[in-house]
Amino acid sequence: TNEQRSVATSNVDENIIVTLSDVETTKIEINPSI
């Protein structure tokens, strides 16, 4: 059970990181001056 929780947490962390990266990319595309 602990291993499953760890895997689930890792997947969530990866999804959050990807989302943040997408947001940063979008900001750059909208305003290249940043």
C-alpha cells in the first residue's frame, strides 16, 4: 500500500511539474519580453 501511494504521489508531482512548465511556456509565448 505504501508503495502504491508513493507511485501515485510521484505521478501527481510529475503532472504538477508539467502543468507549471506549460504555464511558463504560455507566458513566454504571450509576452516574449519576459
